[in-house]
Amino acid sequence: MDSRAEMENLVDIPTPIQNDEAPADELQIVYETVKSFTDAEYERFKSRVRASIFEPLTNLRVELADAHRSILESLESAVTRKSLWQFQRDYREDVEHAVIERLQSFLDKAQPAQVLNDQYDTFLAALSDHTVTFPEIVEVPFDANIFQPHPDDSSGITARKLAKRLSLRSKHMLSTVRSDDVESEPVQSVPVRDLVTYQLKRRVPAAAVDEYKQAHVELASVVSSLERGLSVWFSSVLLVDRKLGRSTGEDQLQDSVSEEDSKLFDRVIEAARKLQDALEDEAATEVVSSHDSMYSYSWELFRLGLEGRGTFLSALPIPVSQLGSPRIVGGAEDAGAEWISWHKQVDDRLTMINSLIDLRDEMLSIEGRMIERIRTATVDSFVSAFGKLASQLEKSRLLVADSGQSIDSVEDLPAYTTLLKSIRKEVLGTTSWLSSLPGFLATDAALDDAGSTSWKELQAFVDKMPQGLVIHPLEENGTVDPRVVSRQIEMRETIRQALHTDLQTRLKEIVQPVKQELVSAWTSAERIESIVTYNIDAAVDEIQTFVAAEDEDDERTIEDVRNTCAELAGDGLQRAQASIEEAEQSVARVTDSFVRKVGDELLNDWTVIHKMIRLSDAAAERWVEVWSRSVQRLESARFVLVEHAKTANHSLRQWIRLGERRARGLIKKGQTVVGVLDQSDEKRAQTVSAFADIAAFKHELPVVYRRLFGFDSLATPTLLEGRSRDLVWVRNFASQWKNDRGGGVAIVIGALGSGRTSFLHVLDQTALKGIKTVSLQFHSRITEEAELVKVLASSLSLTGGSSTLLELEEEMAGTPDRLCVLVDDTEHLFLQTSYGRELFERFMLFVSRNDKKFCWILTIGKPAWRYLSSTNLRKVGFAASRELSSVDRTVYDSIIFSRHRRSGMPVVFEEANTAKNALADQFSRKRSPEEVQKTLRESYFESLRKASGQNIMLALLYWTRSVDFLESGDLLVKPVKPLSFEFLSRYDSGLAFSLRSLMVHKTLSVEEHNTVFNISSDETAFILERLVNDRVICIANADPDEEIEQPERYSPDMRFRVHPLALHPVGQMLSGSNLLH
């Protein structure tokens, strides 16, 4: 409804006949009084808005522009006085204090949007208060002319006027017949107060609301231009900050600027000038200065109401008693609230900019303090001691050379000998210096302490960062809209995610070269004693030998002895000096490298933080989510069609597979006959090598990618994808248990490698939030009830000393709180033997009897569940069960990109040569690069799904093997190249059945393998050795992120599992052999 329609609520407006006397003088006075008062109040409203909002804001912009201009004018000379790195820090800090903080302080104190709302409320309140100054009724002479027809009247008004004229004429005729002397309707009562009230509470607000809203727009335009200018400046300056990548230890003066730094300096200048332009932008700073047509129209309606003289011609559209607050007219109240929210979002953006600048400065300060602590505790003592020692060795060497030149006779030799011995004593005195040097353990402790202290400092600072900032997008065309969809940035949580690996852990790798070099330097220092002692003792021995042989036949002259001694002693001292100087240089070199790496590590953290904040666009995320749901629905429809097709063609595909197997067999026989090498052994070797080199391969990845694509199970739900339905199921199950509407035992079934452990880890933060939980994981097989009771009691913090499940049940009955127990890998409670399921059955009966106070959520592998189901196990029928949702192409897309997005790298998918023909038709119809990339992305993740099955860890490996990190900063994704596991098909039945048993049990020790297959340890060792060599199985507790050591012997308690990266191919092989379903 527009303002005009809202003003009269779509009621017919009569047009009274005007005459020279209408409105009456008294009504004319009412009209002029109301209008002049309203005009004056409106001018006062504008004046107050101008004085309290726009003028202070204009003055602030001038002050900010002047302050920044003085900073900008210092740029040209600053770069010659200090390094660009230091200038960058100083300039960033100056702008933060002189511009950003002053602007934010002004907006916080002035609250311009609230002030504008208050001034508008004051204006409306003044109008409302003015209505009571008028009388309720004013009587004026009756004027029949007002009922004369008018061309602009509607048909309804015309009819009513006609009826009124006929009524007046009838009365007049009747009065004439009766000869009545009394005049008909000599006066008319005009409800003046009602007419004034409606005018001031309805029509004027309806006419003024657009100008009020426009004032908000003008105010927001000024603030938005400042907000946009600071946001662009912030992004540009921090981009330069990342590209500089200098550590705090390199803030040195420089006489010239490199070409690369010159380009970066130009970018800083450009960003500064753009900010200056934004501060000097002459945006509108005035409310609308003239009344529009709606305002004039409202007074025309008021005049017509007065001319109606209290008849139906001046009837109001709605009763005055139903008007309500004038603040709601035209949506003014909602608009005011929306603009206040919009300005709060501006404040949040400024808070984010200030906080990130402060975080960057704090990280640089922490870096500087940490490096200083490490230098003081380790390197400085080395450098100091080495410097003293090198100086002493140089002085001693010169003294030996000078003293040797003064030897002219045998009588001079004793004094020279004494000198050499004194030099040796002084050099050996360096032992006290060496003892003051930090040893390896002290160095390690100092480094760990420095990293720990710095990490605590950084975490403490992050804890003070703002959380839940709401920010609106910045429109490129400068328009402002308070209803634009905003996004919420969980700033503190985002920063914590970026800093999820503590600094001590990361320093361990970085400090290793420092430790090694310091140990090497220690060794060099200790070696000096033997060098100096040997050479000086040799020189002394030469002198003593010459003196002792003086009377004998010795052809050497005093000059020969002098030169020999000088050479021996001087050479020893020189080599000692060279050794110590080389050690000192090595320590300095590796320390400089360490400083740079620490700087790079923290710079990488800062870069990830900045990118994660910048890319946390909720609007984009929602689009991705909508797109993902749409794709999933399409995939579901496609899946139904494919399943129908599979059913129809099942027999045909069986015959095709049989033919392919027979053809491959004939080809292989033919190759053997003609002597062609079978390439399967070569592919096997490549796969084994790839598994063996995983640790080295991942070490070559960028730090952020090593973190994001690690193989550890998830500890937080931020990276959990594709499990929404499963979480809802658990939430509903727990809710029913909590409200005593259902049992408390649930079994979650998942394919091996599908992430059931990660799913269990995040339940307390998602589906079970608000419910007290404890977690328990069976890492090895339990076969005795007492051992099971001990593990359960420990997890439940029970100390009653129970030894049976019945005793434990009685002890649990006395616990006060309800509790949810999460139990992982329950397949470790049974063994595939005649009586191997008894403990599992007793455990299931135990949890079923204790499911009122305790909720039990158990996980088990799909092969184990199939085995237990096939044995008609009755003990699990009471439990609710849920098989985790299958991981399809779209889920893999979400899994990979939920991790990758946190790196901030743009992605480009490379077209596979083998796929060109298959995709040619699609590409011919999809010309745009975006559509081509979308098709390639879909094709890639479909290939990844086929290659990985339900094995998420294998998919992560294939992704990291597919990507190339380009110099441009982009990530090039090449087509998936799966590893070949064809050699699995050549395994004999013994190996295959062992793999099947490992899949069912998850892990088996050597002794358990003996029991299951009733074979000897030697036979078991032979089978396991073959599988270990092929990297198909590994030690159960081996970390796939690290290099997995091969066992040298197979003890009975040594435990094995199928290699986590081989679960899918092993499952495929067993399924194809009908050994696993």
C-alpha cells in the first residue's frame, strides 16, 4: 500500500462544493493554526537532525581526512628512513588509532540512527500533544451548498449528496406546508479535535515517513562510504602484509628499496589514497529539505474534512480511537529498528577490522618475544662463548707468531716453551666457558618452554576476541539496504579453528635443525681442547728434543726448530679458531633459518585466519547448501533410475563379467606362453611404495594442508559432513530415552573406514548436547568378564572394586546422575569361535538391564554386524540399530571442500585426457568456464567415490595425491589416479580368509589368529608376514600419518588390523569372492 492509499485507507474522498464562505472563519483559523504549527515542528525536526547528526558527522569526516592526509604525506619519505616492513606496521597502527578507533568511538557515543529515531519520535510526540489544544466540537452555520454535485465525486458520494439534497428539499416543502417558522438545521457541529487528531497522527506521519526513511538512507550512505573505504583499505594493506612475510627480527634500516618491495609499497600508497578519497567523499549530509506532494496532499484532505462541516462529507476512514501510535504509520517503527541493526553491523565490521589488526600486532609481538626468549636461553650463550674463545685463539695465534720470530738461540727456547704451555693452559681454561653452555636437554627444555609460553599468550589473547559479529555485505554500487541478508562471523571460534595445532607441537619440527646444530657446535667446542693440546704439546716436544740432542749430531738449526714450532702451534690455534668460527656461523645460519620459519609459521596462521574470516560468507554458504541439497535430490532420483536399470540388466552384466574374467585369463595365459612380463607385480610394487612413503609424501604438503587433511578422527563437528540424518536419529533416540519413552541401547553400524569413530566423538557436541556423556573405546580384544568390568568401572569412575557384571550393576545403581555411555569398537568383545560370543552376549544383557539410568550407544563394524546377524544372535534384538548413511559423490564433495575452504586457495579442476571424448558433448553445450568447472568437479568426485567406496581416509589420500600447488596460489586438481590393488585377487584362500577375519574382528593378535583358524604361530606368522609386506595389514596401533614400522618378529600379543587405507579394496576383493557381504 503506497503512502496516499495508506493515508486514507482506500475510502472515498468527497469533494465538497467550495464557496466564498467555506470553511468558516473559525475553521479557517483551525486549519492555519494546525498547519503553521506542524510546519514549524517539522523545521525544528530537520534542524535538530542536522545539528545532532549530520554536522558532527561531517566535522568528523573532515578531521579523519586531515589526520589520514598527514599520515599519507609521510609515506614518500618514510620508506627511505625505515624498512617497508616496519613502515607497514607503523602505518597500520597509525590508521587504526587515528581513523578507525575514532570513527568507531564516534558512532558508539553518537548513535546517529538512534538519535534520528528519537528526533522523529519527538516530532510525532509534539504533534500528538498539540491535538488536545483544540475543542472537541465547533459549531458553524449550516451551508447546503456543500451537497451540490461535483465532477470529481465518485458515484457513491454523488448518490449520497443527491439523497441529502432531496431530504433537505422535502423538509423545506414540509416546513412550508406546515408554515413552520423554525429553521431546519440552523448550525452544524464539526468534530474539530477528531479531524486534527487524524491529521496529525495519521496523515502527517504518513506523508513524513518517506522523508524520515530517506534521512536514514542519507545517514547510512555517509557511514557506508566510510565503512567500504576502510574495508577495502584493510584488505589491501593486509594482503601486502602477507606478501611481505617479514619476521620481527628483520626490521633493519635500508638505503634502497628492492623492485619487489617497491611494487608492494606502491600497493600501500594506492590503498592509502583510496582511503583518503573515501574520507573526502562529499556524500549527501542533509535531510530532505522540501515537502513532497504527499505532504501537500495531506493538508488538502484536512481542508476538505473541515469543509465537510461535520457531515458525512468529513467522515474519517477509521475512528480516531483506533489510530494507534503514529510511530507505526508507514512502517517507521520497523524501519528504525532495521537501521539500528544495520548500524550495529557497521560497528561489528569496525570491531572485526580493529580486532584483526590487534591480533596481527599481537602475533608479531609474541613472535618477537618468543624468539628473544629462545635466543637468550640458547643461541646467545653459544655466540657469546664462541666469540670470546675465537678472540682468545686469535690473540694466542698472533702471540705465538710474534714470539717465534724473536728466537735467535737455544737460550730463547725455554721462554718460548713456557709461553706455549701458558697458552695451552689458557685455552684449556675454556672448559669453564663450555660448562656454562646450554646442553641438549637444556636447549630442548628452553625451546619447549618458549613455545608453551607463547602459545598460552596467544590463546589468552584469542579468548578476548569478539564472538558472533553480524556483518552485512558491501554493495559495489554504494547502495544501502537495511534488509540485506547479513552474515554472522564466529570470529573467536574461527580463529581457534585456524590455530587448532599448538605451537609447541609445530616447533618440534622447526627446532630440530637448531638442536642438531647446537649439539654439533658443542662437539666442535669440545674438540678444540684436543686440537690445541696436541699441536702445542707437539711444538714443546720439538723444542725439548732439539735441546736434548744439542750435543749430538742434529742437522736442524735453531731457525728450523723455530719455524716448526711456530707452524705446529700456530696451525693448531688457527684450525681451532676456524672450527669455532665455522660453528658460530653455522649456529647463526640455522638460527636465522629458525627465526624465518617461526615467522613463516605464525604468518601462515595469520594468513589462514585472515582468509577464513574473509571467506566466512554465510550468504555464499547458504547458496552452496541449497545447491548441495538440490544435487542430492537429483542424485536420489538418478539412483532410483539406476537401480531399476541394474535390476533389469543384472543377468546381462553377470554374463559380461564372466566373459571378461575368461578373456583376462586367456590373455594372461597367452602372455605367459610368449614371455610377456605381467605388469601386475609392477603395480603392486607401486602401491606398496605409495603406502610406505605416505609420511614423506604428506611432509611435502603445505602446513595448512597437512593439518586439514590429516587422518586423525575428528574431535569437533566443524568438519563432519554427510551425517545430518544420522545425528537426527541419535538425537531422537536420546530424547525418547531421556523422557522415559523408549529403551536406552542403540547400535550404530558403519562400514570400516566410514568415520564411525569421528561420528561418535562429536555426539556430545551435537545430538547429545546437554546430556552428560562418557566415552569408551575397546582398542584390543577382551575375553574375560573381570577385565571387561575393570574397563567399564574405570570409564564410569566407579571405585567399588566390582569383579563381575552383576556386582558392577549393583554399584551403578547407586550413581546419582543419568549418563550416556558411548562405546566404540564393540567387535572387540567377541571372537569367531565356538564360545567366542559369550562375553558379548553377557555384555548386551548387562546394558539392557541398565538402560534406564544409563543410555548406551555402541558402534560396530558392518562386517561384524553381518556376522552376528547371521548367527541369529538373540541378545541384540532389543536394541535400536542404525546403519550410517552411505557416502556418495555429493557427500565426498562436502567432506573435501569443508576442509579445503579453510585453506583459502582457489581451485581449478584439470580436464582428464581420457575424459575428453566422454565429456565433449557436455562441454559443447556448456561454454562458460564455470559450467566446465562444474562438470569436471562432478566427474572428479564421482571418480573419487568409485575409487574410495566408503573409505573416507582413502579419499583424503587420493585428493592430496591429485592436487598441485601452483605458484599463482591456485590449487590445480588433476583427475583421480587410484592405486592398483589387483594383486589382491591373486591371494590364496588362506590369505583371503585371514583378511576376512580381520575385517570382521577389526583387529586380531597373533594368538587370536591362531585360535580362530586353529593353526600354529608359525603358520600365522607366515600369513601375516605376506600381508604386512604387501602393506595390506599393519600393526593395530600404527598411525597412518607416520611411517609404519614393519615388525621383526611376531609375538603372540602383537595385534594387527587391515591397513586403514586398504579397507575398501580388501572389502571389494572379499565381496567379489563371496567371502564378505
